[in-house]
Amino acid sequence: MKTVSLQYFAILREQRGLTHETLATATGTAGELYAELRARHGFTLPADRLRVAVNGEFAPWDTPLTDGAELVFIPPVAGG
């Protein structure tokens, strides 16, 4: 198990009801973690509609997770 810190923005923040959390996970990659969170919290956006940042840098979904990693799931944002 590893412990990771998560940040949520926009619709993910609304659906989770939190802006950030720390959790223990046995998942191996950012993509596996998002799939677990999506099933657990009912996130409506599939991973292909999001970007993920790991430790402050955009990363591919197959990025391995390490203990203490910080992840940000970034949904599409509209502005004007």
C-alpha cells in the first residue's frame, strides 16, 4: 500500500464533495487509481476526458504511483 494526496477541480470536486484528500491505495498507476476512484465515488468523466498531473507535472495515465505522490485530476474547463 502507498499513500497518495489527491486534488479535485471543477466537476470532480462537486461530485466528490472535497477539494483534496489523502488515501491509501494498492493501485499501481495513475489510471488504475482514477478507475478505482471513479467506481467508488461515481465520477461521470472517463479518464480520456481528463488530464492527470503527478508531483506537479502532466503525466501519462500509466505513470507508476509512488508513496507520497501528489496527483491532480484536471477535467475540461470552459471559460469566457
